[in-house]
Amino acid sequence: MKATLFLLIFYLISVFPASASENSHTEETNTMHIADLYSDLESFDITLYSDQPENNLSLEVLLVRSTGTNEKTLDKQVLPIDNIPANKQVTKVGFWNVGNSERGAYKLKARLLEGNKALSEAKYNFAYGTNSALRLQVNDLVANSQGISVALSPKEASLFDIEYMLVNDSDVVYTTKSEKLSLTSAPDIFSAPWGTLLENNKEYTGRVKIQVYSPEREVISSSERFTARDDAEITDIYKDETGASATVYGRSQVPFEGSLIFSVYKLNANSEKGNDSLIESAQQKVPVLLNNDDETVEVAWDHRLPEGIYRLEIELLGNDGDVIEHRETVIESDLSQNSNVSSANNTTSEAEASGKNGIPGFSAAALISGLAAIFILLRDKI
């Protein structure tokens, strides 16, 4: 009897493990369920899973403050779930709208709904403002069109994982994870680039979720909103009297589809910049660039620049035609106009001389050949 009771208790413990989150399914046969969830007073994330495709669902989320046996709902959100592929986890992220934060116990309650029918329910308990000090501290967070960086400082030596998330509305459109990172005593910066394309002028949220495993599991999250922009810079310029080139370096995951404008001005003596004479201007399309890509764009002048000093302006235009960068430099040409004219005159003179002297020479040779032919014919007849 004792052995049977022991086996029963062991079975119940193995089937229902203890956890900060509690999950329940309204139907045992339903494969669609809440797989994981997390929350603090700033944001929350909920991971869903199904072994078959699902669509047209919704996720009801409540932030509840617990005071003794009483509970007070501080915020409620309903997130649409348009589509969940089979055998793939889908994570939804939301941000709480809470006023003054008070110390105490809180709870995240989540229900996955199909219409009014609950498919799965779960909750996550957490505390705010307790005396338990976290082993890591987020000093700063920067998210932009290139990627995301977080500055961390340790309160004691720690091993941890960082999950980087790119959030569009409530959807996690890109995520990557770095595991077994460490900090001993000095602060450090951890970064990750976005591995997906961004849409120009669209607002996203960059979020990090840091998990420390020992001596007990601790989770810290932080987020920052940003607007994605196309971005690039000119890194190198080459120029001479025959043409110019500029190397453009991409600095964004928004595809850069801009152009370069090359403008050459003759520097007039004792004149202001605005009075310089425009010699030539050319616009060239820049090949599509992403973050850390580079391309060199070249132009050739219609005519070699005569001797003198010229001002070269290069403007880098973005996707919307806005000027991203403006650079100026000078071109010094040693090609004199006199040498050009002299060279041209010499060439013409040589051609003319060749023409004048060549025609008589050709006629004399023809005459001699003709006389020789006549002499041969007459000799044969004689």
C-alpha cells in the first residue's frame, strides 16, 4: 500500500511541475495552447504553439494587482492572432499602460480565444519593488535601423542569455539569441544586427529579454521605440580631369535606393562661392544597399577639364530624395588649353600635309605605272 501511494505521488509531481506560470487547456484534445509567458510592469510577451494551422483567434491579456485576497485589474488588452503556422512558435508582445507603479505582487492573466470560446489559459506571477536585488542592471538601450545594443553592468559575476526582439505592433518579426554570455566586474555592451528587412519611415520597437539562471532564475526586459530610416554614407572619393567616383556604405536594414549627384564648378578668381561657373552635373543611381554593404559609383565628364582649379560637389540623396550627405573637394587639372589647341593644330596640319603631298605622289606613281604598261604593249606589237 505504501509503495502504491509513493508511486502515485511521484506520478503527480512529474505531470504537474511547479512554475511561476500556470497553464491550463479547456479541452485535452486541443493542440493550440499558450506555451510560455512573461511580464513586468513595462511589457509582456506570450508564446503560442499549435501542431496544426490556426487563424482568426484573439489573445485576451490582463494585468492584475494582488492585495491580499483582492485583485484589481490595471490594464486589459486584446491582441488579434491572424495566423499561426503548424509546429511553429509565435510570440506576441505588448506594453502596459500603467500610471504610478506601486510595490507589491502582480499577475499576468492570458486567455487564448476562438470567438468567445477559451482554448487555453495561463498566468504569470511577479513582484515589483521587492528587496531582492537583480544580479544585472540595464544601464542603457539603443535600437535603430541597424540593430540593437544594450549596456549592462553586473552586481556580481553572472552568466546569462540575451534574446533580442524586433517588434512590429504586437508581432515579433525577428528574434535572435546569444547564450552563455558573462560579466564579472566591468560593464559591457552587447549588440545584434537586425536580420530582416525594414520598411522605410515605419515605427518599430527593439526589445531585449535577459535571463540569469543561477542561483535562481531572473528575467529582465527593456525596450525602445524607433522609426526605421534609409541611411548611407560616402566613405571614399576619387576625382581627376576625366571623371569622379564615390564609394557609398549602407547603414540601415531599410533597402537604400538613393542616388549620387556630381557637380563640377570652375573656381573663378576673386569670386565668391555662389558665383562659380557650373561646368557639368551628372546624377547616378546607387545600387541597392543594406547595412554593411558598399558600392562604388563612377561618372565621366563629357570633356576633359582644361587647366585650372575646380570645385567638386557630391550629394548623396536618400529614397525620398532628401540629402543625406553633402561633400566638397577640389580638382586641379594640368591639361592646358594651349596644349590642346596646339595638339589639335598639329594633328590637322599633319592630316593636311599628308593629303597635299599624298595625292601628287599617288599621281606620279600611277603615271609611271601607266607608261610602263604602254611600253610593254608597244614592244610586244613590234
